[in-house]
Amino acid sequence: MIRRNLLEIQQMVKGKGLNENLRHEVITGVSTDTREIQADQLFIPIEGETYDGHDFIDDAIRNGAKATLWNEGKPMPMIDIPVILVSDTLLALQNLAREYVNQLQVKIIGVTGSNGKTSTKDILHGILKTKYRTHKTLGNYNNEIGVPLTLLSMDEETEIAVIEMGMSGLGHIALLCTIAKPDIAIITNATDVHINDLGSVENILRAKLEIAEGLKENGLLVYFGDSEHLRKGVEGLNRKIIKQSFGENENNQFVVKLISSGDDGIYFRIVEEDNNIYHLPMLGKHQMYNGTAAIIVGRYLQISANEIQKAMFELSVTGMRNEIVNADGFYILNDSYKSNPTSMRAALETLYSLKNYTQKILVLGDMFGTGENEIENHFRIGQEIDPYQVDYIFTLGFLGEYFAKGATINFSEDKIATCFSKEELFDRLKKVIQKDSIILVKGSRIVKLEEVVEKLLAIHIE
């Protein structure tokens, strides 16, 4: 992580006010959260819509902060740690990260997309660390605060950093690119996930293409070429960059073919890679695309197919995303981190591909953020659920109810339960679970379906 004296910090953040006799004091790391701050770190208080980090300066000092930035418009408290004044602490955090990246010999890989960016990041990091000193975004630190914190947590010897870039509006990824300055970029896809924030598919595409506009000259752009509008958007870029597409369509530079999908993951091959067969121990056909994007970048960075396959066997991935959890007498396919129409259909396809279970049960929560057609989106997915692959459907929430309404076309009423609380859902669900059944749990993050998973793990099925 960053280690600099306070004079250097003041210069990097374009600040002022540091006492001369304190300029050689050294900070090791930064934090914006007093609950997580560690000894000798720099505290950067951020002002949010419902909170102000400046209000917690005493907690920061008590927990070990060695120095702090401070918005010069705020009243100065009586504190005995060094203070650097800035016009805006968020801007200062971003400037600090930008300057830190400039001072390091590190190659930055930016990953964005409506779905799959976290899995792609995890796979790629697993591949790259076999040969390079690597760093990656932890959890969902992918916004205007999380990306700078991720960069500032890098060791100075880091050779490659895999940085997830999220957005909720136009200009967000462009800003992140001015901070991280990617040498390589991946666009996993561009679907209507952010339709509530951006208003149209065209704006979503514009937002995702900001990573290509922010890519360094002669950098590598890897993107999902089966998306026609994404392909056209990339082809229309007037940039001197290397463009490489992947997908199942034959017009991609890298054509990927699924061999099989099951409980042990997926097997696939990339035609242009001498037909090497790759085994990725992650569930669902959609992981084939995430794996392919990571493989393309890995091979570009001189990692062999054999080294890539070995790395895939040892992956460490972010939790609550299509993972099979072995409960007491049954199994849970936990995909409770987020939900949208594209990822929901992928999760259902994954469930259908799994064999040798006595029954298959769906627990589906609301999909938030799908735009003005959100009711229709839920209803349509309910209609699409295969009655030959699913035994019971449990839904949670107002929008989730429309999964159930759509499913009544193919399912009898006794196979569908519409619930409006987790307690009701759990009580009804546990009555139908059989030994060796599998339960798909899927919903938007705000629904917190991991709480249902936790309750399920506490029961025993004979």
C-alpha cells in the first residue's frame, strides 16, 4: 500500500496547511472508514448524501489515524494529528490515487460490463498471479471511491492490477479511467441492467465504451462480439488501439465453443487457441465468456495455455455468485449477490444443466433496476421457467410476485408460493425440501437473500 511522507501527500493531493515540522511524518495506507482504519494510516473523510466523514474524526484518531485530510470549508476541530487542507476530500482521494499510479511501474487492466465483470476479474487475477505480482479489486470497490482505495492499497512492487469499474451514469467510467489509466480493457457485455440510471440501451453502450475511450494508445480492448450493438460501437471508435472480440459467432477473432457443463464446472475450447480445451470450475455456460476474456488477456501477456489451466483449478472467487453450497442433506446454488434478466436466465440455464438431484427448487427475489418494463420482465421470466426442470417456485417481494404469475402458465398452483417476507418464505420452503435436492437462490442485492441461505444452512434434511 501507499507509503509516503506528509509533504509528498500534500503535493499529491494539491493541498496546503501542513506544519513544516510534520512534513517528514510517514503514513502507510489510507482509509475513508473509521471502523476499518489501521494504525499509521491517512484518514480521508468523505461527505455523502446522508453522512459526513468529518463528523467521525475522533473515532479515526482513536483507532490509529496518523494524519487526516480536511475540507477547508469545514470548521477545524481541536485535534493533535497532522492536517492537510483540501478543497474537496473526494477529489483529493482521486488525485492521490492518480499520482500514486503515475509513480509506479504497473500495468492496469480495467474490467467493466453489465454482467460478469467480477467473475472475469477473479479469473483473470488467478491467471496473472502465476507469473506477475498482481493486485485486484476486493469485493465491490468499483466506484469513484472504491477504485482509488483499491489503487492506493497496491504494493509498490505490483506489476499488474485488475481493476473492476462499475457505473451508475454517463461519465463515471470515464472518470475512473482518468484515475487508473488502463493499458488493457475488457467489456464483458452491455445489456439493459442500468436502464433506470441511464434511460436507454444506447446510453448504457455509451457508458461502457468510455473504458475504450480511456484506454491508453495502442492498448488492448477485449469485448463480447456476440452483442451486435457493442460490436458496432467498438468498430465505430476512432482510436489507435488493438480490438479483439470473443463469442460464439464465427465473425469474432476468438470463437469459443462449449463442450459440456455440469456440477464440476464447464469445459470449453477456443478455436483460435489450437483447440485447447479449458476446464473452468465455475457453474454456468455464461462463465465460458468470462473465462475466454481472461484467457485472451492472459495469452496476450505471455502466459501459456497450460499455465492458464493450472491457474483455473486454483481460483479464488467472490462469494454468493453461482456457488454450490453443501447443506445438511441438500444443496444450495447460491447466486444471491445480484439479479437482472440476463443473469437470471443464465442462473436458470445453470440449474437446468445440473444432474442427479432429487428435485430442483427456485427461490427468486425482486430484480431491481430493470426500467419501466420491470413488471413485464419478471412476468416473462416466470413464463420461461421450464416445468420439466423445476419442481417448486418460491418468490419474494412485490416484483417477485410476477415471476409467480408468469409461471402459472406452466405450473400448478401447489408448485408456486408467493411470499412477502423471508420468514414466510423459509417456513413454507422447508416443508417441501427433500434429501439431495438443490435450491437456486437468486435476487437483487438489496433483497439480501443470503439471509435465507443462512437459515437454510441451519436445518437438516433426512
